[in-house]
Amino acid sequence: MTFFHITSRAEATKATRVGSYVPEAYDRDGFIHCSYSHQVTRVASIHYRGRENMVLLEIDRDRLADKVIDENLDGGEELFPHIYGSLPTSAVVAVHDFPCREDGQFELPDHLGA
């Protein structure tokens, strides 16, 4: 099963060089925020509205050594996958361009479906 993490192209490129990825927010949050395909555009439009040079890291859950927990820490019922550890680039099965539209919102690339 795959899920996604939204990040900048620069951070994705850096992760490829070093072999793993840990976002800046990890020290504060203690995990890597991720989304399932049906959640990606809503999350992106809330947290990354208007940002350019964004990508989606498509992650294979079975390739992760660290714990992944589906949870909602904001009190809602919808569950989001959180990686409690670093993301090895060997678990990233694809990096997808994720441009925002002129209105600043995001759309899931057609080939990913929702």
C-alpha cells in the first residue's frame, strides 16, 4: 500500500543525495506527516497554498522499517499515516511533480487517481 508526503523539490533532491528524508517539522512533531491519495489535495491546499516547486513522494509502506501509525491528532475521525522515524529513499517508489494552479490550489496528478 502506498501513501504520500508533500515536500519541496529541493528537499526531495537533498534526500536523494543523502539516502533519507526528515522534514524540518520532525523535531517539533516527532513524526512525518503523510496522506492517502484522497487526502492529498485538501492537505496541500490548506498547508501549501500557492507554493511552487512542490512534489509528492509516493511511499511504499512495506519498505519502511520504522513504525507507521494511522491516526488523527487533531481530534477528528479521519486517519492520516504518520511515519515515526526517517524516510529512507528506498521506500520512495516515485516522486511526482505537484504544481499548484493559478488560484493556489492543488490537484492530484491524473495518473494517481483519488
